[in-house]
Amino acid sequence: MTKRKFSALELAAAVLTLLGGASASADDYPNSVRLGSESVFYHTNADNISGPYVPPGVNIDSQNVETLYAAYVRSLSSHFAVELALGYPPLAKVQGRGLPSVGSVPYNGQVVSSARWIAPTLFLQYNFLSPDSLFRPFLGVGVNYTTFYDRDVTAAGTAAFGGPTKISLTASVEPAFTAGVDYHVSNRWHVYTSYSWSNVKTDLSADTAGVIRTTRINFSPRVVVLSAGFSF
């Protein structure tokens, strides 16, 4: 009789342990990784290109891009977290804006150059409501670092600049902000959507056989992210 009672107590304890694990708080998993897609919408504002043989009104614009989003998030408390957001470096294309043509070369709307960028962003986030809430809105403030590589001038750009041209773009360090919602699918699985914005400023220099043309660009990207996350 004692042995059966002891077995029943063991079984009850095991069931309670499992139930306790199933109802574990989100606070038990302070780390998470997120993966999804991000759509980048540029609001480009650039000075007119200046330099020798450049007519007034020559400017540039940027094409919107989509790329892979990835992030690591570390919870600091029930409401605060730090997010390191990354993305697969997309190919950003720059097109001419302003004059229909430069000399006899078509310019407005032509893709004149391209570059890839790496833009890690570090956010400090505040999460509203309880960690176990089904939906948790959040706000974040942080800093974005952007650097450019694989800079290239297209055939249209070469024609507009008057020959083979090399471009350089300075790195950018600017504030960033984000707002979004966390949908709590289960203890460990989440779905996120967010809207972020920052200033990405760079000085562009184009060297055509020693002839230098310059401009300052603010890409002002706005980023929409849809991602899934796993906590551990």
C-alpha cells in the first residue's frame, strides 16, 4: 500500500513538473534570435553634384531594396532589451535625377552607380505590458553604423561622368529609432513586425582621371521588418 502511494505521489510530482515547464514565463528565455525580411524605402536628399564640367541641377536618387533581416536580442529585464539588428548587404542602386541629360548623354532615371552596404544597428528597446502578454508593443532608440563596399559605376554613369570613374563613400554613424509589435505565439516562438528609421549620411567623391566631383547624400532609410524569433 505504501509503495503504491509513493508511486502515485511520484507521478503527481512528475505531472506538476511538466506543467510547470509548459507554463514557464518568457523571462526564463533571455536570449532570442530573429530572422525575416526587411523592405528599405529611401527618402534621399542630396546636394547637387559639384565639380569641373558639371552643369547646374545634376543630382541623384536611390532605388528601394528588400533584403534578409537577422537580429540577436538580449533581455535585460521584464521590459528592457538590447537588439543588434543586421541585414544581408543588398545591392543599392543610384540613379540620376534632375537634368534629362548631361551633354548628349541621357541622365534622369538612369542607374549611374551601385554599392553594397553593411549597416548594423544597436537598439535599446522598451517592451510594454507583461512578458506573457499575447501582444507586446515596443519602442527602441539606438545607433546605426553604415559602411559601403563593392562600389561601381555603370556604363550610363561612365558616359555621364565622361570616362571610367571610381567612387568613394564615407561611413555613417547616426541615431536610429524603431517601433513595433511582438506577437507571442508560444513560450519560445514569436512573430515581430516593426518600422524603423534613421539618417544615413555620406560624402560621395567621384574620380574621373583626376577630375573630382562631389556631393553629400542623406539616404534617410525607412525600414519595414517582418520576422520570426526563437527564444532560449
